[in-house]
Amino acid sequence: MTTPVQTKDSLDQKQNLLLQILKTPPLMTALDIKGWNQVLFEAHMLKLRARLVYDAEVNGLWSALPDKVQQILTNAKIETAARQRKIMWEMNRVSRALNDFKDKVILVKGAAYLTRNLKCAGGRDSVDLDILVSRKNLDIVENHLLLAGYVSQVLDDYDQQYYREWAHELPPLVHPSRLVEVDVHHTILQVTNRLSPDIDLMINASQPLEGHFHTLCDEDMLLHSIVHQFVDGTLKSSLRNLLEQHDMMMEFGVKPEFWTKFMDRAEALRLGRPVFYSLRYCAHFLDTPIPDAVMVRAKKNAPGRAVQKLMDLLIFRTMVPFGAANGRRRSKLTDFLSTNGLYIRSHWLRMPPMMLIAHLSRKFYRRFMARQI
Amino acid sequence: MTMDIFKAEHHLAGPGLLMGVGPIMTRIAIKFPSIRDDFLHMYQGYPFFEGPEITDYHLTIFAKNLYRRYLRPQVAINTLMNDDFVPLPESMGLLSVEMGMNWQVAFGCKTHILFHAGVVEKNGVGVIIPAISGSGKSTLSAGLSYDGWRFFSDEFGMLKAETGELYPYPRPVSLKNESIPVMKEWVGSDAPFSREYEGTPKGTICYLRPPIACLEEMHKPVRPRAVIHPVYNPNAKSDIKPLTETMAFFRLVRSSANYGDIGAPAFRALAKIAKECVSCEITYSSLEEGIRLVNKFIDENVA
């Protein structure tokens, strides 16, 4: 039995207004001016304002919101709609550039949610277009895109080499007349990451869409989001990622066989630990209804008590990272340590220690030199 | 709405002063006393709020550390909106406040179609004066506003796509270099001007507060009736060149900062302006000439 989440912060976080509204949108209509200022501020910092619009509209609450709130949220609504439109158009352009390429091109993250019209695409701010292709096709796909006018954004030799040897993606490509970044991945985690799963399993299970593209199957799509947040991400301001997982669990979870398939998949790809974290924190922050049997199964991959306590502390500090809760000011120092602790953690998982030291010293040296100039 | 200046300074120094200009409510905190003085002088007569009000933007003008606060003072700007400003010396302080507020509106505002343009109004006739920096639109809009026109903005034309109306956003006018003495002479008093900030990236900058009557009517929109593209050229002969509907449309698109984000409603609104408004380009060699041409064009073409 794992201990339930119990820290001083966890209680504060439970009462965070933004979280409460994300869980229960009708609470929006009861907010006073101070409440709105807090919610709007946090939603802005966490890139969730457009999500509030989506929740308000889906729940028929929009017209009941104060005029000023409608005005402020409309900015976010229009901006996010524009970004989504840009991503859709970029997909169209990539599809055209890859017209002669016949193997699988898999949309991942925002583009996949948008084309599949999933709930988690509602009000989601996507900036880049991410696609996944088999590693053997990487050069071919890159050449097609370069021929179509895309330009590599990384010119530095060390960075180019870093990307090509160790990263899970090509250096970002951008078409100069549209300026949307296209990231071509060949796997979902850094090659050197010790949790890097067998990507061929995911590519083989992907599902065709209409037209040129595929998406990952439901289970893998959720796994990818989890891996992105709990293995690779810095976890800073990542409430929106957790929300994305929550949405998928709710949407996919209505199919009776989903949870069993999902847990089988997580174990086959050796991603039990990050899945445990996702389920634990979704249930804690967003009250995601996860079947008991699934939770019991996930706990087999829980870390030891000490590690879990530490992870809880770090996550609670960073998940809703702003301002005072219950009138108590939070310590800037612990917030700083949490964010940076998680940053170090993500790097620790990303590469073996000696390589990490070499990489970070090089980065540090370069930043230091840049300052001197 | 009118607030005691000591109280306003207290808010500015502390959690922030709430100021409403047109449709935008900003909370401004300034950690430098000298910049607070400049700010309060410039924004005399603007509506400050005791609060709480639902706030569009938060702007903080601060020093990164004690060294940058006291020993070699340097001003940093936090707009909470992906800004990356080069810190300015404390002596240019008010510039950072203006830059910060401009940034927030330029990148944050999508409820209104934004034109990089001056806007003025007289007798219910709204005039959009779009132009790139250096073409004299700030000077021309300010000149008109001290000559019987109501000032909306010298920098941000704000049009609501649904109603087709222009909304005032009457922030201080930013004057550069040679236009500073010209405007001082035109206004005839030093009172509404800021100090002159010398040695900025754009040369000498001086701010001018719009006439108080414009501030009192900052929530009163107007329908656009004319679009006038100014071209300042000290050696040129005065000229008014009418624009076709098509040219008028494309030049409006080019002057709009968020046309692409707003999409279809912006397309329809701009097409409507191009169709229903009279549009021209004026070439002028002095402020007086510019104002004469604007008045002449409006008198002859807008009933």
C-alpha cells in the first residue's frame, strides 16, 4: 500500500482555485474579482486560459461570465485557434512535401490530438508540429523536407552532432515563409535515456488516418504524453500535460478493454514507473477515476518510500507553482529547488553520468563565453 | 477614479497601481522612485483604480539585484509575456514602462483588430492614419489632437470586428528627435510633455500627454470614415493621392498586427473599411501642411 499524498503543500494545492475550476467548471460562475484575477493569472502562466474558454463553452457557462473575463479570455481563445490553424496548415504542407514518401509518418502530440479531435485538443496551445518516423527513414524524410524549402534551425556543429547521435529528433526544421517548427522524431525519448522504450512496437501498432498520416494507438498516445512529462520534461508548469493525460484517461477509459491493454502495454515497454506517477498525480490533482485494480497493478512499479516522498514534494511545488495558498506565502527557495531538482532529474535519466558531465560542461562553457562578449 | 498622488505612488511602489486606458486594465509596479515620478507626471489625469478590478496585464519595472538597483542602476521589465528586453539605464526609465505596455498590447490583444496606426476623430468621423515608424504618424496624430480632433492613439488603432467601430486607447504620444521641438511649439506649453530622454536606441524621445478631454471620452468609440496614409518628406510638394479599394484593402492588411490571428472576421472587417471609407496617401513637408491636407481631404470627401 502506498501512502496517500500528505504534505502541508498537498492540502493547499487541493484548494487551489484553478485546479478546482478545471475539475468543476461551473464554479467559474461563483468567482469574485479577486478569484478571477488569481485564476486568470495562474491560467496565463500555465498556458491554460484557452482551456478555460473550452470548459466554459462546453458547459454552457460562457455567457454567464463577467464581460471583462470574456474579453480577457477571448484573447487566449483567438490566439490558440490561430495556432491550431497554423499547425493544421503545416500538416498540409508536410503532407505535400512527403507526397513521394510511402512509409508511415506518425503525428504525435498536439497535431495528433487535433486530427483525432480528442477532448485534450480543446483549447490546447500547440506551437510545434511533431512527427515520428522510423529511424531508417530519417534521412529520406529530412531530404524531402529540405527540398520543399524547410531550413534547419541548428547551425552549430556540436549541436548538430548532439541531435544526430543522441537526440530523439532531428534538429528542428522551419519553413521560412510560415515559421512553424517541425520536429521530426525517430523515437520518443533520447536514445541514451535508460527508459527509452522499443519504438518499433509503437510504430507497428500505429493507426492510419485519412490521407497521409498515422497516429499512435490510444494506449501509446497516452504513454507518450506520460513519458514526455515524467521522464523527459522538466516538469515545470506541467499541469497542462497532466490534464492532457487526465483527458485521455477519461476519453479512452470508457472502452472496457482500455485499462488492461494500457497496463499490459506499459509493462511491455518497461514504462511502469512513469505510468505509476501519472496515475498517482492525476488522481490526486484532478480526481481522475482510475479503477482500483489498475491502481493496485501500477503500484507494483512504485518507487521506495523515500523517493516517493521526495517526488511528491517536488511535484506539488511545481504543479501549481504560483503565489500564496491560503494566504501563506510560499518560499521562493523551495520553489527554486523543486524546479531545478526536477530539471536535474530529467537530465540524470537522459544520459549516462560521464556523458552528462561532458554535455553540461560544454553548455556551461558556451554560456559563460557568450556572457564575456 | 481620481486618486491622490501619494496614494498612487504608494500603489506603484508596492503591489502595483491599477490603471485603465480604453479597454485595457493594467497593474503596474515600479521599483525605482525616479521612474515613479516620471510616470505619475506623464499619466496625470488618467483613471487609477483603488481596486480590485479584473486585470488584463501585469507589468513590473524592477532591478535584477541590489547592484543593479543602487550601484549601477539598470531597469528590467517583466511583462509576463515572453519578453526579452535589453535592460535600460535608470535615466531612460519611462521608456521601459512604455515599451512594456506596448509589448503587452501588441502581442496580447486579439479582441480588437490592431493597426499600427494613429487614430483621431472629429464630428463623428473616425480617421485611421496607418504608417510605419518614421513616417510622421505620431506627430500628425498628436498635431491633430491639439487642433480640434479627438485623440484615440498614435500607435495602436483598435477596431472591433463585430461592430466595425474604432476604440480609443489614448496613451501618451511618443515623439522622436526633430518632431519634439515642432510639437512643443504647436502645443505652446511644456506642461503635457515628459522630460527628454537622450541617447536612446531611437535617438531623443519625449512623451506628450493627450488633451484631457480625450481622456474623459476614452470609452466612446467611433465609426471609421477615412484612411489616410501619411508620407513625410521635408523636400516634397504637398500631394493627395486617392487609393483604389483594392490598394486600400491590402495596405490595411499590411498595417495590421493581428490580422492573421483573428482570421475571417478581420478579413471581412477590413474589406468593409476598404469599401466604405475614403482612402488616400498624403505627402507633406511640415506638420501644418499635413494637418491642412487631412482637413482638406475630409472636408471634400466625407459628407
